[in-house]
Amino acid sequence: MLSSRSLAPVRSRAGDVLVPLSGVLAAIANCAFLVRSVSGSRLDPANSLISELEVPGQPSSAFFRKASLLSGLLVVALAAGLLRRIPPGRLGVAGCWALGIYGVAGAIDALIPMDCAPSASVTCLRAEEEGPMSWPYQAHTWFDVAGTVALLASLWLLGHHLGDDHRWRVASVSGRTGFVVLGALSLVLTGMSVWYLPGVGLVQRLEVLAVSSWLLLLAVDQRRAPAG
């Protein structure tokens, strides 16, 4: 029978593959909107939110919801794996938990999609402006907000925590820079989405691409750090 000591290297090697793979796949699934052109969707990518692709009744909406769900679950797996690889410390633990919460919020968002697409329906847009919206629409919005806050927290916490370890220097700089950039984009996006201003979809897609880059960076950087 194998002892726990002999199993440790096996588990470590498995983690060396599964953790970065989770990050890479999470980043890819997070960018599912890039295949909109072949999905049959007629939504204008520059002026519609990504969540509108997941509205029931939209072309390939089930595919986009599944991609969001998969991305969220994989982010949780990435966050759990990073806990054993980053240097010890409270900021690091909090950063991984924040990243995990972002993943959970994204997965729940996929399970509670918006029930209409404001950019494609005047009735839906008018209801959003005048309120109140349906509970799925409101729940989706609030989980989206919670996920954004958790993501920004993970950028700040991990960015500051990893700065003292040369193996994580790139992730540290990117985390602190990403906190400022994504924070600014989030504020702009929030203001634009209130009135569905032209270009709201473009801003959101830039934000999501930046988030996917952060996930990829964490996945690559952790390969240089052995599991604790």
C-alpha cells in the first residue's frame, strides 16, 4: 500500500498539470463571445452586453451559458490550486478566496440568465430604464456586480502579496496594474450600461479579455512555484 508520503509527489505532479490547465481553460471559456459570428446571433457586439448572448431564445444561448458555467467552475479550481502554490500569508489566502468567489458568482450568473436582451428589444430596454425588472434579470445583475468586486479584490490582494517572491513578480505587477485598469473599465462600463450607450459592448469585451489574460498569467506563473 502506498503511504501518504509516497503519494505526495504524485499529487504534486497532478496539480502541476491540473491547476494551470484549469486557468487556461477558464480563460478560453470566458472568451466564448468571440465565436458569436458563427453562432447565428444577430446582436451587435459593439453595442450589446455579453450576457445577452445567454438570454433564452437567442441563437446558441445554451452554448454561451454552458461556457460561462464552465469558466466559473474552472476559476474555482484554479483558486483552490493556487492556495497551495503561492507564498503563505493572509493576503494571499484572501486573494485566492476572492478569486474563487468571482468564479462562483460567474457560475451562478450562468444558471440565472437575463430573461431579455435590452439591445435587441425596445420593451426590455424600456423596462430596464423604468423598472422594476424581473427577478432573474436583477439576480443576474447583482451576481455580476459581486463577481466584479471579488475579481478586483483578488487583483489587489494577490498583486500586493506576490510582490516579494521573484517567481511571481510578473503576476504581482500585472495584478496591481490590472486592479487600476479593470477598476477604471468597470466604472466606465457601469455608467454606460445604465443607459446602454453606444460602445458598451466593446468596453465590456475589452474588460473580459483583460480578465482572461489575468487568468492565463496566473496559470503560467504558478508552474514555477512548487506546491506547498
